[in-house]
Amino acid sequence: MIKILAISDRESSSLESILKKNPSISKSLDYLISCGDLGRDYLTYLSGSLNLELMFVYGNHDARQKESPGGIQPAAFNSRTALPGSNLHKNFIKRGEYSLIGFEGSRWYNGQGTQYEEKEMKSHVNSLLKKIKLKHMFGKISGRPKNPLIVVSHAPIADVHDLKDPCHKGFDCFKTVIEKLQPVLWLHGHIHQPSLLKNQATTYKGTRIINVCEYRFISIDAGGKIKVSYDWNKI
Ligand SMILES: [Fe+2]
């Protein structure tokens, strides 16, 4: 059994309150994963208070954020190495019994921040698939990584939790990742309209896809059963 705290897009006072009231949670968590668009102070606080490595991707707004004494301001932000932890973008990381990969940013919609055209993201996907193959991480028969795989992206997959507008449309090429690598879990952010602040989870070709609005506690048991909830006691 592993337990994950996934966070994305919006800071959550509810999460901070839960963690303060239940200090034992930190001892039971295995992974802290950010799907992007969160400030450095918040991420540093969570990683430090939970004593967990932060594994993250940047969101579309991250490249435009600038820290100041007054907080985060929408201005040029280039400190892309400033976050504490491991950047999963186009990266393959093995932690414990799981492997993790990630893809940052959203679809291109106005050219500002971290945004990619479909063909650019497809190029990221292909280079990562090649990287994994070169590292001999593929199983000899199945063609999949030897360890169960978790994918972390900011943007959603096309047709799964995405919206029709150019900013919130998902990437088609993410479907290739699912077909080739068959991850057990895919965590994404970016879709955080108030009406969606509920558990939004979908199974697509065997992969459990979870929209991480603010935060989610997630567990995966030894049999591969995945639970997701705002409530720590329900996973
Ligand atoms: Fe976003």
C-alpha cells in the first residue's frame, strides 16, 4: 500500500488544517506530488512539514510568476530551478516500487507562460519514450516499464476531463503514453473550475486518471486498487 498527497493549482487552507490536526499523516504518506501552478512558499512549506521529497511539474502560469514580499505577482518568472524537489518534466524517476514521469504546462493559447503546441508536446512525449527505452526500462515482453508507472501532468489528456476552450483542451499525444506505457495512475491539474471541485476520476484504457483540484489523498493497495478522496480517513 502506498499513499500519495497530490496538490495542484490552488492553495488549500483545508489541507493545511487537516495536516496540522493530524500530524501522524506525514508518517503514512509516501509521495508528495504537485501538478503545477502553485507558489514556491506553499510547496516548500508542505515538503518541509511532511518531510517528503516534492516531485512536480510546472503549470502554465508558473513561468509568469515572480516572487515578491507581497506574494506571487503575474510577471516574468524564470527561476525554473527554484522549486525544492524533483522536476518530473520529460524525466523518468524511480522512487520506491513506482516509477514516475511528467509533462509540464498547458496547450498554447496566448504564448505566455509554459504553453506548448500539440506538436511540441508530442515531441516531448516521443523524447521521453525514447529516453525510457534507452535506459532499458521497458519490460522485455510487455514493452512497459518494469515498475508500475505514475504520470504527472499539468494539462489533461484530450477528451478526459478537458474543456473545449484552447487553454483547457487536453493533449492528444498523452493518449500515446497511456497506450505504450499503460500507467496505473495519471494525475493532472489545470481544470479547476468551482463546479469541478469534487472527486473527478476516470478510468481510460486501464489507467486511473485523477483531476487534482487543490488536493487529493490517494492510495494504491497491493492489488492495484486505487482510492481517492479529500478525506484522509477514506483512502
Ligand atoms: Fe493551469
